[in-house]
Amino acid sequence: MEIRLGLLGLGYQTRTATGELLDRRRITQLAELRASELFGVGGLGLELALRFDTDLGLTRAAQDGEVLGFELRAAAVTWRGALPGLDLALGRQLVLDELGFLALDGLRAELGLPFGLTARLQAGLSVRDQGWLGEGLLELDGVEGDDTPAPVLGVGLGYRREELAVGVDYRRVALWTDGWPLWEERLSGHLSARLFERRLALDAAGIFDLLQDRWERAWLEAGWRLPWAPEAGLRLEAAGLMARPLFAGDSIFNFFSPETFYEARVAVGASPEALGLALRAAYHRRLYAQGGAVDGLGLDGRWLRPPLRLGLAFDFEDGAAGRRWLLMPSLRWRGLQERLELEARLLLMQALDPRVEGLSALTLGGSAGAAWRLGEVPRLLLTLELNGNRVSPLQARVLLVLDLGLSLGPTGVRF
């Protein structure tokens, strides 16, 4: 049995669209439990994850110490090897796959088939924020949800053999109301291959929205490790991306764009181990469906000599979305037998918007953090951030995390 506890404190200021400066202070407690061989049955296990939020500075009137809620993030019984090659999970689960994020109350099954094939099944109800012990992690402040049941059905088929992996997944979510309207119906596919003794890497994926009859996102990446001067670690990269506007439940795992765009990127990198360096330069061109283009250049360098790591990143864009450049040096030190880690970053950025003069500004920011490892798992982390410009005045953020873990077993208690 394993128990993991986390305590996270967060304090920051944010400015609303009306210009009001709001204070946010929140304490979050996380608890996870994993048990195996329940009742002495091999392969039978339990996974439980809880979250408690206490807000000390809300965007609405509230009493200090008000308890926002209790969330059951996961509570599932698992059975690995129920049948040869079959893994089962029944209960509340958090799923993140090619189709995005899903909180599910139901059954998830994965079956290993001959010839490297794998079949997957998901069936149950989507967890909604206002439902019983709802999952509200991805809801914005002030957003009102409901408790309408939403049946979910997902199936997938994958193939993996040595350096090749390919798969197809389908998901259908319906709102349980008159007429059973579909909420989501997506189809995705992915391919990953490593060829010529892993010198050539290919990765591709796409998501097709069957309701809208259109592609939501699609991308292709290729990387080639050059055989010349292997000690220099030379590498060429190329990538293409198509994406539509996305601001949904899984948007924190992707990005938000005001309109559909297409992007091509090429990069070259070198990582000579003898020098402890890692260097990379990239160029990208982005075309918007509504017209206009953006050209960008990115440079990144890191120098590693334990216990010290220095980094410098530079990014520049110019085109339809205006002009922007960013410079960010960083420093990290690790010592005291790997128990203490200190990190600092400085951010200097300028954005020039040709359409809205008031949004053109120079931003200066920085952050500093410290992490102290108390044992094999437990650790304490503290991060301080500060940034601002003439458009958005100085803002501060403080993040404190206490991460604890212990294991109970035949060998006793282990932290």
C-alpha cells in the first residue's frame, strides 16, 4: 500500500477585463492511496485520489477559511491479469489520451491481443462539475455547470512492434436529455516510428471532429540524428501543425488560438557531451486561415556542469499578430547530496500590437524557487514570481508545495 499527501499554497494577483485587481489565496490538499493484492488476490488493486480546496481570497464575497469543496478525483478498483492480457479498472478515473482529457465514472478495459495488437474500451458517465462529487478542476471562476448525465463510449485499437506504434481511438459523449444530442464525437489516430537504428524519428497524430465534419488538430514531426561527427550530437528537425480554435475542458493541455492556423517549423541542434552544451535554433512560419502570416525565430542554449546549469532562451515573432521578442536567462544549482535545489529565471519581453496601441508594452519579470528533498519521496518547494508592465501593473505570485509519501508493506513503513 502507498499513501501520498500533498499540500499546496498559492497566492497571486490577477486583473480582470474591467481593470480590477483581485487577490487570490488558496490552499489545496491532495491525498492519494494505491493498494495492491486486495484480500490476498494477486493483481487486484485500489486507486483513490482526493482533493480539498480552501480559498482565502475569492473573487466573490466569502468568509476567510471557507471550504470550496471536496473532489473525488479517482476511486477505482483495478484488476491486472483478470484474464490473460486483460487489465480492468472500474470506478472514477482520470484519462488523458490523444482525444484529450476525460473524467469518467465507469469501466476502462485494455486487452492484449496476438501480433502486438491492443484493444481498449471506455464506457460510463462523464464527470461534470455539478454532479455528485464533481470534478471541477477545469472550470473557470464563475462558470455554472449542471448535473445532466452524459454517457460516454470510447473504443480504440493499437499496434506496437519494436520501434513502431500506431493506434486509432473513437469517443462519443451524449447529453442525456430529450433527443440525446451529442456533446462530443471525435476520432483520432497516431503513429510513432524509430528507423535506421533510431537515427530517424517520425511522429504524427490527428483529431477529427465527426460532429463538425472537420479536422480539429493534425501534426507531423520528423527528427534525424546526423551520422557525421556523432560526438557533436547533430540533429535536424521538421514539423507541421494545423489547429482550430480550442477553448474547452482540455484546453490547458493544448493552447488557445483566435483563429485556425497552419504552421511549419524547421530546427537544427547540437549537443556535444564533452562540452556539456545543448544548442538549438528553430525557424517557423504560421499562416492564418483569415489571412496574414507570422515568421518566428527561436534560439535556446544550455550549459550543464554539475551541480550548475545555465540556460538562455530567445524567441522572436513578426507578422500578422504583431511583433514580439522574449529573452529568458535561467540558473539552477543542486547540492547538499542532491537534497537542495535552487532555481532562478529572468524574463524580458516586448510586444508591439499594430492594431491596438495600448497593448504594446515592455514586460519585466522573474522567479526564484527552492526545493528541499526530505527523503526518498517527500519534498518541500517554494516559488516566488514577480512581473509587470505599463499595461498590466506589477503582479506577484507565491507557490508553496509540501509533497509527502509513504509506503506500507512487508518491509515496514518507508518514506
